[in-house]
Amino acid sequence: MRDDLDEMLELMLPEMQAVSTQALRQAGAVSRLPQMPGRSVDSFFMTNYRAQEAAQYAQAIKMAYAEKRQRDIIMRAKARAAARLSQAIAEYRA
């Protein structure tokens, strides 16, 4: 019974070939639409992930620079205080 069904399907259905979209384009069956000037795929998703990622990276760099600057100010103040203390100790003992 199964063999009869397979034979009947082979007779009824044409032979199908696996074809990729690239092969169809090369054969000329599917023409490629021209790209819209000034548009990208990101505009269809109501956001621009590249711009968002760049903005987040810039914000992170800005925050890191501000923290480093504050840390440097504090460290310079501590170094000046230590120098003043050591100078005062040296002058007292002399």
C-alpha cells in the first residue's frame, strides 16, 4: 500500500530542485530592488541601534573620565597634604 502511494505521488508531483535566492538572482528570475537613497534597514525598526550603542559608549567614556578626573584631584590633594606634613616634621626636627 505504501509503495503504491509513493508511486502515485511520484507521478503526480513534479521533481523539485532546491534553489537558493542567490541562484535565482543570478538566473535573473528574481530581480533585486534598488536601495532607497538615504535610508537604511534600521529606520524600519523605529530605532538606530548603532547610534544608540555609540551614544551609550560615549556616555560610559564620559562618566569614566569624570571619575578619573575626580580621583586625580583627590590624589593630588592627598599628595600635597603628605608633602606638607613631611615638610613640617623635617622643619621641626631641624
